[in-house]
Amino acid sequence: MVPHQAPPTDAVDFVVGRSDLRRTAFVPGLHTADTVLEPGRVLVRIDRFAFTANNVTYGAVGDLIGYWTFFPAKEGWGRIPVWGFGDVVRSSHAAVPAGERLYGYFPMSTYLVLHADHVSATGLVDASAHRAALPPIYNQYTRVAADAGYDPAREAEIALFRPLFTTSFLLDDFLAEAAFFGARALVLSSASSKTALGLAFLLSQTRRAQCRVVGLTSPANAAFVARTGYYDTVLAYDDVRSLPRDTATVFVDFAGNGAVVAAVHHHLGGSLRYSCQVGVTHWEQRAPAADLPGPAPILFFAPEQARKRLGDWGPADFQARVGGAMRRFLDSTRGWLRVVEGRGRAAIESVYRAMLEGETDPSEGHMLSLSERAGE
């Protein structure tokens, strides 16, 4: 049963079918401007957020990793998480005043209530009971006024890339720590995805002398991927067999396409040193392949590597390292990135469906808002 379609109201949630990502609806918001706030709670009006292929992954593996748990919805429906900015409009926490702007993990909704805890000059944690067992990195919200990496003119780039590039950074760190498993080539599927581009950029800066970086992509995206300059070689998926079979290789899979994974494993066989599963941009082709030659694919879960490095380096050093690398990457995107702003339900529906079907231009970065006009 499709939820009641919401009439125009102040508060709306965009929901999708948990078992069928093509089912969508706009429903009355779980939180509204008049939501009663218990002590310690703050009401955030979500202003704008990025939507990328990574958000499709959140929906595709929502039950596996728990992404549906962050922002509850009616049974059978879910709210896909996004990264973006919101403003505190009411507060029952003395240390978090109305007017505070936050960056973090939000639903595609008008409002969200946070249980503010561990409040510091730079951020806060949502201590809502239903989020207590979830990875802590997703429960942290940044107070942008005290964020050294914040630039109001670059909010779009921050929302589009900070979470994705953090994954890229952690992947690069994980592979380097393992000495690339002795490989001389790194093959990245879904090479046009923003997380893959971030990793390829990092590899191009420091690892190219050791490992050649190969991007696998669709024929339609091959020219764009090559134009970024991050990859040594760009191949279409049908050209997997042109990969050298005598070169020790690591496969980093952002696509989650069972046929592509099988093709890489069967072609490279014993030359494959490690197979790393990261995303599922090809969400409908993610059926697991059986009896794969070479190492079994292993899921890379970025929060685990983040937890490790936060312990090794401390939060300040961790943020400094990620922030410095991301600034260099953002500077490099000026040659190919075009930010596209979309407001209102029609824009959200259009971008969501295009991303779901893999029909977006990889050179575009989409920023969305449920508000029809800025400042609403």
C-alpha cells in the first residue's frame, strides 16, 4: 500500500520502498515546525543536501548495514540518508541556540529532531536511542561556525565530497598500509563515481610510481573519466580482458555488478591479490557471483578504518589529514565539476530517479532541497 500522498504542507518526508527502490512518495513529515521538544532536543530545518550514487548504495544495502535505521519511516518504507546542511530553528538545549547551522547526516525531509549530546564548540552527537548502536561517525554533526574547513561559498562541494572523499581517503590509507597487497596495478570499477574519483586522485598523487591505476566504466562515461586525468588507463567494462594477466592486481569494486566482478576474477585469476567491495552503483546487478577464482571479495566498511585511525592519530590530526587532502582534491575538480541546484519535490524526484537508473552526467554534482525557494 502506497502511503498517503502529502498535500502541500510545511513538513514533508521523501520515502522510498525498502524492497523496491522505484516506489517513492512524499508524505507528511514525521517532525514538523510544531514538534514538542523534550529536554536536550533541537529541531533542525534541513536546508540543502547532496545526492549521489552513494545514496543509492545506502538504499540498496539498507537492511544489510542498517542505513534504514537512522531515520525511521512507516513499515515497508524508508528514508534514504543524505549529507548536507540544516539550521536549528528551536532548541531545548542551552548550549545549542536557535540559528546554529549544522553539517551532517540527514533524511530527505523538511525537519529532523536531534537529541544533542557531547556538545562541544565544534559539534554535537545525536544520542537518539534508535541510533545508539549505529556507527558513531554517522551520528556526529558539525557546527559550521567553528569548522576550519567550512567555506559558505563551497557548501555544495563540502556536501558532495566530504563523506565520499573521507571514504576515498580511508581506502587509500587501508591499501597503502597493506602495501597494496604486493600489487602493481589497481583496477577501480564505476570509475566515474565520486568516491572512485577521489581514490584515483589520491593514488595519482602518491602511488603511481608503484601501481598503475585503471578505471573501468561504461562506454558513455569513458571520455569523462579520461578527462579528469586521475587514471593511467580507462577501459570500458567490455574490455576487461585487455587487463594484463601477468600483473599482480588489486580490484576495488564500486559498482557491485556481479557480472563485472565475475569477469575481473575469471580473467585475472591468480594475478588478483585482493578484491575490495565498496559500493553498489549498479544496484540491480549486484547478485553475488559464485565460485570466483582468486581471493573472495571483502567488504570495505569505512567507519571501521576511521575508528582505527581516530585511535591512532586522534580526532584533530585525523581531520587535518582528511581536510588537507580534500582541499587539494576539490581544487582539482574545478576542471570538470558542475554543481546543479534543484529545489522542490519535482527536482528531488527527477534526480533520484535519474541516479537510480544510472542516467546522470558524472560531471554534475546535485544539490537538492525540499524548499521551493532559498531561505524557506
